[in-house]
Amino acid sequence: MNEILMWFDLPSNTTINKKGEKTVSICITGHKQTSFTVILRCMTDSTKLSAICIFKLKKISKEKFLDGIYICVNEKGWVNENEMLW
């Protein structure tokens, strides 16, 4: 198991602008402090298990997510028994 904290706002270190421009704009989402947890899991025989994404929310969004990824929410964003038994 590997638990990784990911940020919603990950601006790139690289920008592409015309040579000599005085201002370079960087696109950000405005969610600098918002994060979520991704858990990647596998069995001892190298069988990959589905990934888990834990969002720090009260209710899960009704949006469609990718198949094979378990999406869950927790008010504090913690990993607990419910997520690990999926």
C-alpha cells in the first residue's frame, strides 16, 4: 500500500510565452490548500487492487468517475477501516 497526498492546484514549472514578454501568466485553480489522498494497493503476489481516492468532504459528488477507482469521502480526509475493506 502506498498513500500519496495530492493537491488540486499543481501549477507547472514550465511556461511557454513569446520571447521578451514582461508578464507571464500561470493558470491556477484557486484551490491552493485543497488536497485529496490517493491510495495505491497490491497483494503480495503482485495482483493490483483498485486505487482509492479519499476527498475531504461531507458528501460525495454525483459526477461520473473513472471505472476501477474507488471514490470515497471523509469529513477529515482520513483513511479508516471503511476505505481499507473496499
